[in-house]
Amino acid sequence: MNSFTVTAVGNLAKDPELAVKGDVTYTRICLVGNDYAGKDEQGNSREVVTSLWFVAFDSLGEAIAKNVRKGDQLILQAQIRSNNWTDKEGEKQYDYSFVIQTFRFGAPGKIKREELAARRDEREVALETDI
């Protein structure tokens, strides 16, 4: 049983970071989300940006690294794991990791939309030259 699971919807702040440490393959991603934060003095809406780092292991991480780019939206569920340690001064330190359990693709970002449009254009040119 997972004691805490979160659902997150956000856009990638940058391309995924695929890494290998020993025999473990993992991918780190940073999701950003914008939330309404009231109005400023002129009555304009303000937003606050929240960013969180997530990690995915093995084939799940490889799938993410292979298929998403900066700006793409992801919908994911992650387990929260605590990373507590004692520092050199003997003080207890607390941190958390968000480990991706499942994900779905959301809306493509600008880079992905441009890649898809270029592929579409290439197919259309190929079809025209075949006629």
C-alpha cells in the first residue's frame, strides 16, 4: 500500500533527464503548473508558478524520456517517498521524492506540435511527388 499518492498535471519545464546509475535506469522530469493568485492593483489576473521534480525508473522512465519534450503536458500519479537523513552537524534533515507510478500524455507542447507539423508536411510532399 502506498501511504501517499499524488496526481499531478503540468507541463515539462525542460526535456527529461535520462540517467543510469549502476544497474538502475531512471528519468527525472520537472513539471510546472500555473495557479490563479488573485488580481494586481490594476485588476489584472496574477498567476503563481509551482514546479516539482519527479523521477521514473526503468521502462517507465525510458518511455517518458523517449516520448516527451519541453512544454508537453503530462498527467501522472506519483508515490511520495521520504528521504530523511542526519547531516554532518547531527541535525535531522527531511526531503521527499515523487516517484512516478503511471502517466498519460496530455496536450503536446510547442516543440512537439512543430515536429508533428513538419512530419505532416513531409508526408504531403511525398504524396504529391508520388502522383
